[in-house]
Amino acid sequence: MKQQSIKLLFIAILITFFVSSCVTTKEHEALLGRYKECNNDNANLKEQNRELSIRNTEQNAEIESLKSQIKKLNINIDDLKRENSYVQGAYDQLKNTYDLMLKESQNKLSGKDEETRKILAELQATQENLFKQEDELIKLGKELAAKKDNLDKLNAELMASKKAIEEKEKRLNELEYVLFKKDSVVNALKNTVSEALLGFVNEGLSVDIRNGKVYVSLDEKLLFASGRYEVGKTGKEALKKLAKVLEDDPEINILIEGHTDNVPYNGSGQIKDNWDLSVMRATAIVKILVNNSTIDPKRLMVAGRSKFVPIDNANTSAARAKNRRTEIILTPKLDELFQILEMN
């Protein structure tokens, strides 16, 4: 139930991403927190996959044990069949002897009382032995039937275990394929973006992969003048190149995050503090992406993080310069992964 709630929450977050191009900072913080929880669940899912593989190995060992038991039962059944055949032969031989003696006794009954009594005693002993052999034959038949029932039960358990293992292997393979495909998409996207923006690397732009997402980080000097939110000429060129890459792949969601340093911004106009500055910078970038490409605005979301997510906590000018940045976060859609989780 908990896992299903988390999945529903993550889907709600995604829908909110699609239908809203701008949210308040408080709402975004909450949504981002929930999204990170879903990423943690994704890591847990990989751990569950590893545990499933271990359980799969254990169940395979159990199947081998069942096969060994079945082999032993088959050997016991063969032995019982041979013993049954031997008893049946002995029974037939005794019955033939009994019939022969009965016939001979009938021929000797007249005038041979002593011999007749002897023959009758032998016949009685033979008959008792015959009954004993019949009882043994019935007992062996029951044992054979019981062992056959046990063998059928073991075969049924073996088939059920095999089917369950095959189903788990199928789900595991599907999940591994989706995760592999997602990683492949992320790597390919990172390479494509890096190639498209190669000329801006020395001007404060970097592309890397974190937590299964592609991060395009742009320093303040590439995009904005100090304390301003209008994008400069070089920054616009970089953003236009990025927009052309992103418009070709509708399966990628785009989040633009504005970040500032910890120096207070005291303004009296439209921008009053670092919160306002980070949001306005993110909004300025999203407008350039939309106006210079065919990207569906539903794929875009902006957020202002102010000074609260620094990449360098040192109280130096170099550290503050690193923190004054804009990050464009590219995330592949996870619809196929959710479908597999729903089936499980």
C-alpha cells in the first residue's frame, strides 16, 4: 500500500509538472522533496530486484532438490514394480501347484485316507501361503499407489515453482530492460547536449549526469549581468542551441532552476530579494526556449532556489561565483517503468 501511494504521489507530481509552467517556491520545494522520495524508492526497487535474483537462485536450488527426490521415488517405484512382478510370479506358481495337487488328491481319495489327509494338509499349507502372498501383493500395490500419488504431488509443486520463477524472471527482465533503456537515453541525451554546446564549455557551461538526470549548468557570467535577469547575447546563443536539441525529443521533461549566492539583494523595484532574482532568471530562460523552438510548454517548469542550494559553501568570492548559476535539468519520462510496477 505504501509503495502504491508513493507511485500515485509521483504521478501527481508529474502531472503538476506538465500542466503548470510556473509554481510558487513553497509548492516547488514540496514537490521536489516528494520527487526525491520517489527517486529513493527507485533505488529501493533496484535493491528489490537484486533480492529477487537471490531468491530466484534459492528457488532454483529448491527445484534441483525436488528433482533429486523425484529421481529417488522413481527408483523406489521401479524396485516395487520388480518386487510386485516377483510376488505375482510366485503367486501364479503356487496357484498352479495348488490346482495340480487338488487334482491329484481327487484321484487318490478313494481307499487312501492317510495319503488323502497328508495331501489335504499340504493343500491347506499351500493355500495359507497363497493367501499370505496375496496379502503381500495387496500391500505392495497400496505402497506403489501411495508413492505414485506423492510423485504426482511433487511434480505439481515443481511445475508451480517453475511457473512462479519464470514469471518473476520475466518481470525482472522487463524492469532491467526499462532501467537499462532509461540509462541509455540519459547517456545519449548527455552526449547530444554536450556536442551541441561544446563551444560554450570554456565560457561557464557544463553538462553532467546526476541521479539519472542530465544537468546543464550555466554560470551567471554566461547568461546575466550582475543583479540582472535579462539574458545576454552569448547566453541566448547557447540556449537556442539547447532548445533545438530538446524539441526533437518530446519524452524529456525540462526543469529550469535559478540559483543565487548568499549576498543579500536589496531592491525596491520588481526584484526585492534573491528569491525574486532566481525566479525571474529561470523565467527569462524558459521564455527563450519556448520562443526559439517547438518545445511543448507543458514539458517545462521553472523554479527559483535563491541561495539555499549552494554547490560550494565556502565564504569566498570564487565559491559565490559557482553558486550564482542556472541549472536546466532534463529528465526522461518514466511511464513504462510505472506500468511494470503496476503489474507487479
